[in-house]
Amino acid sequence: MKGVRFYEEYKDKAAKRKGTESEGNVIAVFVEHAGESLLRTGCHEAVGAVYFEPNSPVGGTQVSPGVLRDRCKRVSEAKAREVHPALFEYLDD
């Protein structure tokens, strides 16, 4: 998917490092206008999980670079589709 980066969410920094305890959700970050939104709000425009449960329904949101750095790991679109199918029901519409 062009213009989108996918980040798998983990419970905390230690889980991210080990690749364990995934939250079962992915954040889709729109990078096309990333610089503009960062300057305006300090956050990236994104689509992410609404609840703290695997394959949660999703909605529009903003995510800080700190959250991406501390609790998320960048993944391929194929891996993101596997981890969080509900995200792609939203994005593919």
C-alpha cells in the first residue's frame, strides 16, 4: 500500500525487543504528509486500534513518534494483514 507504513504494537519496550507479547494490532501511519502533521501537532496521522484487544476495530487517530519508537516495530504489509485483518477491512474500503 503506497504512502502507508505499518507498525505492530507491543505491550512494552521489553516485549518489543524480544518480539513477544504483541498486542495483536497494527497502526497504519500515513507518511505522504508526515512532515506537515508533525510540525502542526507533533503527531503522525494514522489508523489504529480502538480497544486493547487483538484484531480490534479501528478508527482514525494520531500517534506520537515516541509511541512508535517505544512500543511499536515496523512490519511489512503482508505481516500487518496477518496480525490485524480488521485494519485492512477499513483501509481496503
